[in-house]
Amino acid sequence: MDPEKQSQESAEQEEQQQQQVPPKVEDKKPLLVPAPEEKQYVDPNSPEYLAQLEQEGAERRELETQIAPYELVPQQFKADADAYRTDMVNIARDAGIPPAEAEVLLHLAIGDTMEAVSKDQNAVLGPGQLPGPDLANPRACMTILRHRFGETAAAVIVKTAQEEFRSLPQSVRDYLDHDNGDGRLLTNSPSVLLMLAVKRLGWTRISQEGAQKELNALNDKSKALEPAEQKRMNELVIKKQELARLHGELQPSEQRELDALKRRGQKLDAFDLVKRQVLSHITGRGKSSEHKGLAEAAKSKSTPKAAPSATAKLEAELKTIRLDKGYWDKSAPNHKALQARVAAIYSELYLEKK
């Protein structure tokens, strides 16, 4: 066969194959996606399981006495803030996060969300729009982060949040990435991504003394230069430019002075403001009104707790069964048994609540 003709036929075949490839659809997956994890059914009536439930409950009650609620929430969002505090208690317990750090993360996320909501409430929303970020739209999340922090910093936040997300226990990842059926995911919240990034950067684990030092440095950075300082910085900049033209350099002491003046002359960027917020919470923890009720709550932590009710045991068993793959897989050997047990549980729950 003629080589030229053969090459032409190959090119035509390749072109036909490319035409058959469907156009690429824009990726609408959430920004953070947990890996699936297989979960086995355990007997909810076994002594070991009941003891585990009681131990977990005791640990959560202990954390509740140490994580202060976020008080600066409008009344209409009070129930939501309380629910998120309960969720953070569970996350802190499952992920082994110290209560002081969990509290900083909780207040950062809620405060950041409340700020976004208040901005939307003061703006004009279209029909059907809700104040705050659209948690069903990961692209909207990225748009908010880029607008607030800039392209580079937004990319750093997402990358750092993804790293932290992958390090969390499966139960926490499942909670953050849970879809209730309307496509809304906490992992599409700019505030949640910011919270995860801040945790990954280690800001929430700084001691009160270290936080005060860094806070002082940030506050010093945000101060405007005095006229004399501004004049001196201009002189050093001009001198450095002239020396560079003559292939010379500033004296080391002059270079240090110029660097210090430049740092002082910078304004805090959006990321600096977030860090200042975190550091301020660390330095003020235990002194604010948000901690008034914690001491009293701590006094009651030794009070004997009531044993789990029959309803609580049934609901715990129901939750465990629904995690078993056999409950959903009709071909599983234990499918019918699990389905029957769920039906029996619903009957018992209905009778007890009635």
C-alpha cells in the first residue's frame, strides 16, 4: 500500500474516533470527597457494645463542659449554632481534638458563616435565594474564596483543607461530606474549608503565650507608618536603587531597617485577619462571657448519668443496621434478617413513643 495513502487513512480514522468521544462535562463533584469505608454490623445488645456507647457518651459530656457555645448569634440562628456545637463535640471526640482547639475551630466557622449571612441579609436576594453560601454549589464556594483571599491564597486554602480532610477519621469525613438529599454539603462551605485549612496550618494549637506574641506582631504590622518613618523608608528605597545601579548594596543595618519599615508599612490581608481572629480567641479564652457557664457545667459532670432508655438503645441499633451493606443489598445473605429486624424496631419505637 502506498505509504502516503496509508497515512491519510490513519489520519481519517483518528479524526472519526475523536468525533465519537463525548464532549467533556464540567466536573461538579464536591471539593472534598471521602473514600468509601466498609462497615460491619455489630450486635447492639452485646455488653461490649453497650459499654462502648456509655464510654463515648461520657467522653462527649466531658467535652461539652469545656467547649464554650458561640454566643454572638441572632436568635433565629441560635438552634443551628447549638446543633453545630453538638456536632463539634462529636467531631472532637472522634478525631481526638483537644477541647480548646475544637472551640477555636467552632467559633471560627460559625463566626465566619454569620458574617456571610449578615452580608446577604443586608443585600437584595432573588426569589428562592437563601442568605449565605450555596452549599450545593462547589464552584460558588471557590468564587467566594477567590474574591475574598485572591487566586493564590484561595488555592492554598483548598489544598490545605483537602490535606486536613484526608487525615480525619472516616466518621468525621462522612459527617462533613453528608448529603441530606438536596445536594448541600458542608464541604462546599467556604467557612468549613477555612476551618480545615487553619487547623492544618497549626494556628489553633498555639499556646496563649505564643499566640500573644504573634498577635503583637500582626498588630504591629497593621500600624501605619509615622511621617518620619515613611520619609526614612523612601530615602532607603531610593538609596538602594542608586546603589543597585552602581552594583552596590545597602549596609546590613540599613537593609534590616528597610525590611522592618516595609513590614510595618504593609496592610493586613484577608488571611492575616483570619489569623488575628484565631489568635485573639486563643489569648482571650477563659476570660470572655462565652465561658461563664462552663465552670458551673463542670461542677455537674460528676453527677450520675441515667442509663440509656429503651428508645435510645433501639435507635442506636437501627443506626448500626443501616450501616451494614447487607441491609441495602438484596443479594446479601443477611438482607432479609436485617430488614425484618428494622421493621420490628420501628414497631417497638412506635409503641414506646405512643
